[in-house]
Amino acid sequence: MRDESQGIDDGIYRDAPLAIRALTPNFGAEVVGATGIVGNPAWLSKVLNQLWFQYGILLFRDLDFDEAAEVAFSQMFGELEIHGRQDFNSKTHPQLLYVTNRRDLDLPADALSNDDLEWHTDQTYLPRPALGSLLFAIEVPADGGNTYWADAAAAYDRLPGEVKQRICGLKAVHDHGKVTADYGLKADEFQRRRSARIESHPIVRTHPITLRKSLYLAPTVVTHIEGLPAAESDALLTELTAAITSPDLVYQHKWRPGDAVLWDNARVLHRRDRFPADQIRFMRRTTIRPPAEISIPF
Ligand SMILES: [Fe+2]
């Protein structure tokens, strides 16, 4: 007699090709198994896009990307942007931004930092900031150089009601000149023109895909909150930054070569630890644009 539960050869694969492992109780997941799937099929793109917005950050391990493969993998998440610091980009795949202290890649001196990089979310100084960033580790230092992500949506959810009311409708001013000055970066002409306009964005942002509310701040570039006296603005920014970066809302990642992390810039902030100058950290990043119609933070 035929056992209906076993041995049915209908061509459908029954072992789960993918699994997830939570990185924290609140957000972040490692996607296990994605490495073995060849050709970035449409079903994989659909699953990963859903997980990206569900978890805020996705970790993939043991990837063996050359530049073309990294670009193709990233394209599953949307249109890629050529980063404004064009002199940091790969010459053959300009969608890839080098984030490294390697000195043999013909990069400008200010690209080579091994310093801390304070809390921020990418490109908030632009009118239409990137929705996603994917950072791939090729070589990592033995000490330091960890990246941290903080869940600003969970931080918003647990604010007291009166704080939510107070910040509703407020906008923060995001000025690229602040990070340039603080970190001694030499913005090239393209980047200067691109970020010349000073942007303001809502402090409480509605996610363009999930419609979930989140705090939206980047302490590296935010100078003040519009319409508030300076002392009040400073105090509120400090309070909200502390809420976002509360240790129980932070995931710390110790990189291994072959790791890639994709994050949702509309939901999480990130920062980096310094590492010893005599150790090499070599990462490549792709930057993912949101669909144009929903690209201005609201
Ligand atoms: Fe960043």
C-alpha cells in the first residue's frame, strides 16, 4: 500500500532550502542556506525582500563574491546607486563602494580611516536617501572594527505617549557638512554639489514599505531640530539618540570574512568601532535605492 506521506516524487524539494536564526530578540536575522542557491532566482528575491523589512537587518555568511556576483546579489533588492564619493568606488563595478584602510587600491587618503564612525543611517543628507545598504567583508581585523545596528522602530514604539506627541511633525536638519568637518573628509566636487542643499526630514518616519513608524535621526549629520531653541533641540536629540541606542536595541556584529549584512536604512542606525591601523579591514558596499515614488522620507 502506498504511504501518502513519503516517497512522492512530484519534483518539489522537501528539505527547506532556507532557514533563519534570530540575531536579537527584537530584530535582525541570519539567513542560513542562501549561499548555496545559484543564480538569484525570483523566488529567492521575493523571500529575502520580505525578510529584509521584517527583520531590519539580514546576515549572510560564507559568501564568496567577486565584484560581479556582489552586484548581482544586491540587485535582488532594488536599483543600485553609484555612491557620491566616486573616487571610493570600484573602477570596474562602480556600484561598489570600497570601505577599507588598504593602501594599494588608489583611494583618497581620507577613505582609509580605521577610526570610529558614530551612529547614523546612510545618506540622510540627501533628499532621497538610500533604502538599503549591503556590506560585504573580504578581510577583517582581528581586533575591533565591529559594526553595531540599533532598531529605531522598536525605540519609537516604546517611547512614552507624551514624547510621541511632542515629536510628531518635527523635522531634523541633516547637513553633510557636519560629517565632512567632524571626520576631516574632503568631499569631491560631485559630492559637494550632490549634498549642497541642506535637507530636513521628519524625526518620526513612516516606513515606505511596511508603513511602520520609526525614529529617523543620524547624529553624524543632524545639526538641530527645526523651530526649537538650540538648548531644547540639543536635549531632545540627546534623549532620542539614547532611546534608539539603548543596549537592548543594539546588535553587535563581529565580522568574519565572507559575511554580508543587508540593512534597512529607514529603520536602523549603525556605527563602527575603531580598529588598529596596522590591521586590514576590506569591505565593499552596495547602496539600494527605494522606488522613486516613495523615496522622500514621510
Ligand atoms: Fe554608513
